Amino acid sequence: MGRGGSAKPVTKERILSSVGLAYRASLLTSGFDAVELALHSGAVGLLILSTDGSEKQKQKLVRIAREEEVPLKEFGTSEELGRAIGRDSRIAIAILDEGFAGKLKSMIDEYSNVLPDKAE
């Protein structure tokens, strides 16, 4: 049909759909323990943290991600991230494929840039 997928706006649904695709392609791991293990092993291309997860757990993962020089983004609620991969709530998702990690990072950045400023 149409040409050029870049004209399509980045929406939360598109990002969550891409997370689901990464899950089905076995390119991610999720859940605190699995993500922590993946971070320590150096296998993570992007860490995605929910906006509503446990601050204590998120801080621990952020510390490890910084030590391992893994890019990280905060995106979606734990329920949205879990639903994207057909699971229960997830506070953390680790994208294991560098190419997919770069694509998702760009999408989240683009989505964040089109959001109006929140007064929180």
C-alpha cells in the first residue's frame, strides 16, 4: 500500500507492540531477577523500567545498568509492559538484541519528545 514507514507517528501502542515482537522473537527478558542477571552478564542492549515500579528495585537496576554502561529508559506502567509480552506486571524489561534495543530507544525518545510537559 503506502510507502515509507517513517511518516507513521510513534505512539505508546507502537512501542508496546514492538516490545511484544521482541518477546516473541526471544530478544528480551523480563522480571527483576532475570533482568538483574542479564545486566550482570553484559547481554543487555537497553533496559526499560516501568514508571510505577518499586523505587528500591528500580534504583538497584539503574545502578547496575550504569555500571555496565547499558542505556536505560523509563516507559509505560508495569501493567502495560506486562501486557505487551502477555505476562503479569513487569517493572523491568531487558532488550537483549543491540539492533532492536537501538530501534526501541529511538522510538521511546521520539515518543517522549512529542508528549506535552507534565506538571508533576
